[in-house]
Amino acid sequence: MSDFVYLDNAASTRLDERVLEAMRPYFFETYAVATSQFGYSPGVEAKDALESARSDLASALGARAEEVVFTSGGTESSNMALKGVAMALGEKKGKHIITTRIEDFPVLNSARALERMGFRVTYLNVDETGRIDLQALEQAISADTILISVQSANQEIGTLQDIAAVARLGHERGVLVHTDAAHSFPRVPLNVAETPVDLVTMTAHLVHGPKGVGALYIREGTPLAKWMDGGFQEFNLRAGEENIPGAIGFARAIQLVTVEETQRIQAMRDRLITRALQIPHSRLNGHPVFRLPHNANISFRFVEGESILLHLDMRGFAISTGSACFSRSLEASHVILGIGGDHERAHGSVRFTFGRFNQERDVDAIADAVAEVIASLREISPLGKEAN
Amino acid sequence: MPLPYTEKVMEHFRHPKNVGRIDEPDAKAMEGSPACGDMVAVYLKVNPDSKVIDDIKFESYGCASNIATGSIITELAKGKTIDEAKGITWKEAADALGGLPAIKAHCSVLAVDGLRAAIQNYEERHGLVTEQEPTTVEVVIKRLKHVMNPVTGLDVIRTKLVKQVEVDEGKVRLVIDLPPNHQFAPNIREEIQEKIGHLWDVKQVVIEFTD
């Protein structure tokens, strides 16, 4: 994969060697689990390492260490947030949850699962840029609303929500607020000391950290039922031996993200958008300004996404698409449909997501390749001939 | 390259055979898949005496299996009589490609449907339909199931876009539940004309839009 240009960093990222170095001792030397801290010294070392990772992660978020629980990744964190609040408050306070139509599957399908268990869920519409309407959110809140879950950034089109405003609104109305920040943290900073969210989903593998580790921020005092039963790990909120190398790696990965790097990535992304939009019959999906710095999502008319992907794969580039043909469910992207796009716009939508290991020269290379591939697929398409 | 496609599929995807249009074709058809959103156009040149398919071309707005199946199906049909070509099945096409992933069945079956529809179009245009079925409301609805509603990717019948169908002495009248200035109104009008306009006993197709 050495010459391969990987532009699917919203799917996963390459591990940074420095992260691996930080993790290595916890596989071969300090491999004891933190639970053994009262039995022998390697257990104490393991516990110290875990707690130091926890406080590093917490400080990056403006939180206190006791408010951060390590999980197996973003999916578990969001499940824990939605189902944990539902189990804690469903009988006591109410059974209404508010989320958005374009959430990523961990939140969306947790909400659907709760619906099957008798909860009522409001799925907020978004505008054509992917943003929710705060007034609609306010109107959706009722006496039995227990949780608002609005993503920080969209997984496909990169649109950022005004989480500070959502959180303030939730607090004014006494409703807990969860945000899935798996795609944004820490490239788009989030400080829970300033933004009054109660629960935050985070993951390591989208910022050059290891796969299989994530975290959930839980503001002190937030009612949350334990649903992973077993031992007493993670403040008795999440059973199972902690993934100590993973936690160390996650904390290290967060430290390595810098503003300068994000600016470099954004410059590459901006250049790609400019180049891609020079291709006729193309449009940017998502918000022109409020979007993830590393995300570009473009729809090309008259061509299909999976075909674009396979042609680019042959030329050594990896990207993603919202086409129904590409998804295992054969459903077009719910995000593109959610922003008012039709099936056709999803059919020809492709996502480019940049990361640390992309090079400036890759941008023109992929832009050239995309232009060629779109032209050749349009050549064989029955559509758009008159329009050319 | 460990993609879920055979070498044969990738070869036909990379270098599809018989791609493009035929000027003044003897028959043509456009098939679209509601679930997948793919579309295939098939064009035929048929020898009027022998009924052999002399030339066949296709266009695809689709994924790899759709393009590859379009390519293989045109290869299989070329040189066959229309009766022989009618009998080509999806299974034969898939076998010729060394197999297709099950999940891709309906993207690829579209190309086979496209070929059959083009042959049917030829037979209708050239008076080869032995038992001429009178055009009834049911026939119209059946044909409209092949017209896509671009808003949803499902056909216009399933999405209840067609509010009313009347057939009276060769005049077909349809009411479509879209404003006449809707961005897809001209597309839908054109597609409906193509599916119904040429039927042997249809003299006029009137398409009305709601306000």
C-alpha cells in the first residue's frame, strides 16, 4: 500500500508510529491489568498509566479525569450514552429523545432500538447544508424529553452543528445533551468547560490512534445506567478490563494533533474542492464554511459512485461514496437524502477525507484522476449527453 | 486486488464492449432499477430478414456489476436472432462473468431486462407481436413500473406519483402528482412517452401535472 493515496480518513486512519511507540511497553512489559493494582507492582504501573492517559484525554476536553470513561470505540460510546440515559431516566422522567436525521449509525440505530423498546424519538430535519434548525429543536422539546443527541460533525458531508447553542438550549430546558464527536474531536476543538454538553462520544482511530478504543465524556452527576455488566472497572460504569495500550495510544494520538497540521490538511482539502468543482455538473455537499477541515464531499451527475471508486482504486486512490450500490444495505446515503438530495445526487456522491499522511502532491494527482474517471464514465452513461 | 469481483467482471468493467449509441437504431430501451438507482440503455440494429442482431450497443449509469453485465450481455446477444437473444438469462450472463456477488444481482439483472425490453421494443415497432394485447389501464400501470421517480429512486407507481390512469379509444390520460414546473417533470414526461407512446393501439398520451 506504499504508493497508495489514502483519502478515506473518515473511515479509519493510519496509526502514527509515535502512538505505537507509546503503546508498545504496555503490550510487553506493563501488560498487567489495572484491576491488579492492589496485588502487585505491575498492576500499579498499569493503573498509573491508565489514569495518566485518562487525565491527558480529559484535559484535552476541558474535563476532569473522573468524567472520562474508556470504551471500545465510538459505537460503544454512543450506545452507552443513549441507552444508558434511557435506562436511567425512562421510567423516572420520560421516554422522549431528540436526535437528527443524519446522525451516524451508532446514534441512529441506538435511537431506533429504543423506539422498539417504547421510547419516542424525534428525528430533526436538517437544511440543505446539513444544519439543524435550533427553533425546531426548541419546539421539539417536551416535558418527557430526556436526551438531545446532536452530532458535532457529520460523517459524510462534514457539516458542523452549533453544539454550543444546542447544549445551552438543553441546559435551559433541563434536558441532557449528548454529542457524537467521533469525526471532529480533537481537530475541531471541544471544551466542555465552555460548552455545557453532558455526554461526548470520542474515538481514537480517526486521528491516527489505534482501532478498538474510544471514550465517553460523562459530566459529573449525569444519570447513566450501566449496561455492560461484569467487573467494577471505569468507575463501575463500564465493565471489562481496560484496554490500557489502547488508552495510552488514544491519549498520545490526541496530543499529536496540532492546529498547524489541521491547517495544512484544510489547505489540501480546499484545493481539492476547487479542482473537483471545475469538473462540469458537480456540486459540493454540505456546508461551505461550517464543515470538518479534512472533509470534501462532491456529487457528480450522470455517473455512479461505486464505479468511480473502482476506477480510482485501479489508479491507486481510496475514497468513499454515498451510492446505494456501495452500501451493504443497498440504500442510498441517508445523509444526502436528509439534506434534500435525491437518489441521483447520492448515486454520484463521493467523499474525500484527508489525514496526516497525505501529501500536497496527492491533491493534484487525485484531482486529475477524478476528472479522467468522471469523463470516461460519462462517456458510457445514457444521461447528460444533451447537457454536455 | 482483493475486490469482491471476479477478474472477468473487472475486465468487462475496465474495458466494456459495445459501449455507446447507435444512430437511428431499429429499437432501443432504457431500464432503471428502483432499489439501486442504476440505469441501462440498449440500442439494436436488426437484420429485417434474418432477424439477427447485427449490432448492439449499451450505455450504463451504474455500478461495476451493471457495466460488466451490460458488456457481457451485448457480447452474448450479438449475432443471435432476436428470438435466441430473448432467451438469454441473468444466470448465463453471470456465469459468463465467472459469477457475481449475490447482493449485486439486481444491479446486473437490469442489463438483461434492458436487452429484453429493447427486443420487445423492436417487435412492437415492427409488428411482430403476434397476439396484440390491447392497451388497458393494467398494461399502462405495468409499463409505468419501469419509470423512475428520481426524487426517491423508486418507480412512479410504487411512490404513488401516478394519481390517475384512464384509457379510452387509444387515448391514454395520466395525472402525475407533481407541479408542472417541478425539476423532474420533463424527465418523467419523456420517460412515460417512451414507455407507452409506441404501443400499437395508442394514438395519444396526455400527461397532466397537478398544481
